Amino acid sequence: MPQYYADMFGWPELAAQVGQIYQSLSPAEQSTAVFLGQNYGEAAAIDVLGAPWHLPPAISGHNNYFLWGPQGHDGSVVIRIGGNRETLLKAYASVEAAGVFENPWAMPEETGQTLWICRDRHPPLQAAWPSFKNYN
């Protein structure tokens, strides 16, 4: 199987889990929330399969997603996959575990990852965006 198809295993489950987290937010938080993917595949999963949950377009610093920037999001509410709480608290005022993404067929670096709700990014996404650039 070509790698670009294998990379898509787990996308429906990731979009559903992010959608449930998004729906758990208050309407005010939903209006500012965004999913921040570590790579274009995670972001694409949300963009391609997130419509049933009315998810906003995802953002990522990986490859072409970097060029599209934070799309007006300031980082007041960010749903993200992976990382650890201590590191995330260096950039966000609060970090709350919202679940763990598990899928035996997903890419090994994506399964078993915590999904976080991060609030009040400092500095705001637009100011920090150049540091997100990841071309590989």
C-alpha cells in the first residue's frame, strides 16, 4: 500500500474524537477554537472529515499548512494532539487532557497520543507562527 494511503488510517477516528472535544466546549470557546496538528496528515484528517462536527479549518506548521498560517486564530482555545503538559504550559495558561487517541492501524507516532485543550496562548499564534515552520 502506498504510504500516503497508509497515513490515513485512523483519520475518521481522530476527526470524531476531536469533534467530540470541540462539541464539549462552550459556544463562546467554539467560536475561537482551532485544531493544531503536528503534521499535515493530522490537520488534513480534520479538514477532510471534520464537517459533521462543524470543525473550523485545522492549522499546522508542517509543509504547506505553514503557508496558510493560523487563519485568524489567536490561540485562545487550541485542541492539539501529542506533547506533554509541562512543555505545553510554557506556551499556554492552562492545559487540560481531553482524551487519548488510540488506533492500532494509525501511524505509530500518532496513536497513544493525548489530546489536549490548551487555553490562552502566549505569545498569540500570529506572533509565534514563524517558530511553527516545519518543512520535511
